[in-house]
Amino acid sequence: MTRFFYDGQNCESLNGESVLDTLIREGHQVNYSCKKGACKTCLVKHVEGELSTGSQRGLTLSLKRNHYVCACQCEPTPGLKLKSVLVQDLFIPAQIHSKEYLSDSVVKLLITSSEKLNHCAGQYINLRRFDGLTRSYAIANDPCSNEIELHVRRKYNGQFSDWLFNHASVGESLLLQGPWGHCCYSSAYVDDDLTLIASGTGLGPIYGIAKDAIKSGHRGEINLYHGAKNSNELYQHANLLQLMLENRNFTYHACIPPSQKEGALKLSRVHIGDPFDIATAHKPIKEELNSKSRHRVYLCGEPDFVTRGQASAFLNGVPLKRMHVLSFEYKDLRTVPR
């Protein structure tokens, strides 16, 4: 056991526990989501004592200088002293500006904040509601907009997503933190061929990245692949087909599994199969020597999907420095642990 202190209270950690694990086990009211250091919802402040390696991994220089640490990445050390974070130190006021249902399970929200935020499609923010519950959501629109666009899927047992989908109303007050992340388009990529692959509502940021590239005058090819469980989950199908008609260098590929083949018959331009296999068959992700156009791969969606996409792209010759990923690290929603 290791003793540390949180808000002046004595805490005893078990072997292998992080600070966050200990606080949860001992009944402290702490926010957390992914438990992997990605979402930044479990930040606490370092007061005194030795910090374990990796406690501040992934934090901005400003957060590090102000002594913030991720509780989920911090290993307790003897005599370590931490304190909870004041909401006003990390969050700013925001509200729901508009709400639009894109499908039976996906809602589009536009969020306005009290301060002008420099955001881009492919980053993410943390939203905090009235009771302190906090979750991370990916940004789906470009830096020129005054609002932040989110595509939220209602998840089974998802407290926050169900509230946003069914109960939250236009004008609802929230708190906002961020933006975070670097899975964005840059004008430096203007001649690269872009392969954009998304699963589920990973399409939100991927669609935003595609529109950002087009608006920036992208000269290379842009191929967008959306993997969905069935045809009903292709929630931006018509808009993406229209975008393809309007831009010669943009091609959209809807992808659904073979088990849903019958449902694909009612839609045009739907591929049957795995989006990675379809992407490789349509435009092999290969690096060619002396080519001005280089491949750049964007991946957004569930963790397993993103990991599989990274492996596929790497095996096809795309270096890690030209892969941009946004993995949706969710809080475990199972009522019974595995």
C-alpha cells in the first residue's frame, strides 16, 4: 500500500492502482471517462511530493506549468499531495445553440462558448453538464465557424449521450474545456492524397476534415470511406454524394457489412465489405518513390477500428508521421465488468 493525500484526506492505494483507481474505490467524487489519459476529464492539481513518470503525458505546456496531472496516469508515491480542480480554472461557459436529428440515433449539436475558441475538425472538447458529469466529443466543423459542431450517437447506458439526445434543449447551459488533439487538416498537405476512414460518428470529424481540405483548395485526391453497421447508419449519405458531385478530386465510399447487403439496395454507391479492404482495393495505400503526391491517412472511430486502420496503413507503406488518428475512448458502460 502507498499513502497519498487528496484534498487533505488520507488515501491508501493498493498495488497497481492509479490515483484515479484509488479515489474511485474510496468513494471520492471525481470525474473520469476514458482512463487512458486522452480525455483530460480526470485532471487534478499537484501540490507536493514526487510525481511518477507519465503523470503529465499529453498535457499542454500551460497545464504542466500550472501543476496539473492526469489522475488516471499518475501512480501514487509516498507522501504525494494532490487537490481537486476548481471548475472555473479549466472550463468556460457554453450553451447549446441548435439541435438537429441526423438519424434515429445521431444528433447534431452546435455549441457556442463565452470565449472565441481556435478549433478545427478532428479535435475534441470536454462538455460538463449541471451535475458535473463530463464527456468528450469530437469536433466536426472547420475553424471559420463561431459554433462548435458535434455529432453525438445515443449510446445504450450512456448517461450523457442519452441526455443530449433526448432531454437537453436549445439554450441549455454547459461548461466547455478544450479543444484538444491534432487530427486536423493543414495547408501543408495540399498536394498529398488523403485517405479518410471513419466508423460510426467518427464520420463527423472526418467529414469536417474533408470540407476543410476542399475549402483550403486541396489539390491531391480525397477519398472518404464511411464504415457503418447498416444502411440506416449512413447518416450523411446524401450530403456526401452531393459533395462528390461538386468536387472532382473528392470521392465518397459508403461501406456496410455483407450481412446488410439487402439494405444497401435502396441506396446508390454503397460498397459491401470492410472499409479498409475497400480502401486498399480502390486506391492502394502505397508510397511511391519520387512522387510529388504522398499518402496521408486519417482515422476516426472506435479504438479497435482505429488500431486496425493504423496497422493496415503501416503495412501498406504509410509512415506513422503521415497518419492522423482520433480514437473515441469511451467510459466503460457495462453494468457488469468483464
